[in-house]
Amino acid sequence: MCVPGCRETVMNRLSRRNFFRGAGAAALAGAAGAMAPAGPVRAEPASFTKVVDMTHTLHPDFPTYFGKPGLGLDTMARLGDDGFNMNRWSLVEHTGTHMDAPIHFSEDGRTADEVPIEHLVVPLVVVDIREKADSNPDAQVTPDDLKAWVADHGPIPDGACVAMNSGWGRFADSEKFRNADDEGTMHFPGFHIEATQYLLEETSALGMAVDTLSLDFGRSKDFATHYAWLPTNRWGIECLANLDQLPAKGATLIAGGPKIAGATGGPGRMMALMS
């Protein structure tokens, strides 16, 4: 994700240790320890009655942060000639509905294949900011939004993924998804850095998710939320679909990120289970 000045920002950030890392990593270590069983255990029975697909169909024209195609498909074999069908993909990792692995914005965070599988099946918290996003495309999730959610639904569950529902998913497959002005600056919602700090300091959330192209809002030039969140070995998901079909609390997210050695992220099949 680079706009004018982005590359310089990235290099400057990577040249020094992110000051969030110490406190955030300690908090995450505590959360991870609480989630890991001490020994072999019998899984508790679980059931669900509905599965919601949270993944946009990816195709070469799907909008991207850079404004250039993130997916190419080349035919390698076809049934009539070769007895089977097969394509070759040319893929930018951060395209379509995808995971941001911790390494995406950190020096030594986990790569996509290193994210523990038990951190990818988590309670889903949906924070609805559609009303303010309708009137302001630069709207952001704030600490007040998170506190209002807690007041209505109780504490954010341990190990949760906190997702922003801005209503932006309905613009996928159109120029409105990027919403770039005449100067190329994009305008879409994201997480405010103060909300990110609230999640780091007050919760044990493991994931952050948005229905837009970036965890940071479109106008961001410093990617403050990315730099605060990912270096603590937490992960993000961008371009989620169908958040309006889910309750504020009670669904379980399965974050089907890629298991490719060294990947900084990648498209996955995200889904929510509802009882």
C-alpha cells in the first residue's frame, strides 16, 4: 500500500523499533497462554445452524489499494486438449479479501504460515459505524464506538477479532470502493489509532478486520494502525464481505489465511459460523 511518501514512511518506521511492540507483545503473550491448553483435552461439542461467506469473489478487475490489477490468470491446461483444467495465478498477496500477517508491517513478526491455527478460529465482534460512514467516507472506529459496543454487549471476548462494519462492502467491484479524489487520495473508513490502542491496552483481541481496503482509513499517510497492531503478532483482515448479515456478538470467525512459507498475507476464504 504506497501513496506518495509511503515508501519513505515505511523505511523510516522499519529503521527503529516500534514503541508499541513491548507492551502489545506482552499482552498478546498472556492472551495466547490463556488460549493454549496445558495438555490433551477433549473438545467440547459445538454446533451451528448457518454459515456466512465473508469473502468477495476475487477476479482481475477487483479494486486494489494501488489501483492496479492484483490477480492475473493464465491458462495452463484445458480439458479438451489436456484431459484436465488448470490455471497459473499471478497474485499480489494483499488483494481481495485477505489476511495481513504480522510481518506485513514489522521487522520480525509472524509470517502467514506461522500464525497459530488456534488464533484463526475466534469470536467475532462486529462494530457498526454505517450511520456515520454514510455521511462521512473518512469516518473511523473510535474508542467511543468500542466503549458503546461494550456497554451494549459486555466485554470484548478473549481472543476475538474486532471487525468494522462501515457498509463499504457494498461498493466492491466499483470505483467507489477506492473512492479516490482528483489528487489520488482515497476516502474510506478504517480504525483510528486511538481505537487500536484501546484494543491493545484494554482487550486480548487477536484480530482486526475491515470491509474496506485498509485497516487504516483511506486518507492515512502514516499507517499508524498497521504499525501499532501488526508488530504485536496480531493479524488483520481487509475487504470482508457480508458483515451486515452478522450479529454484533455471537458469531465465530474462521480466518482461512494462506499457509505459504514467508507470506506477508494473502487471500483466504473467510467465513462466520452462527448458532
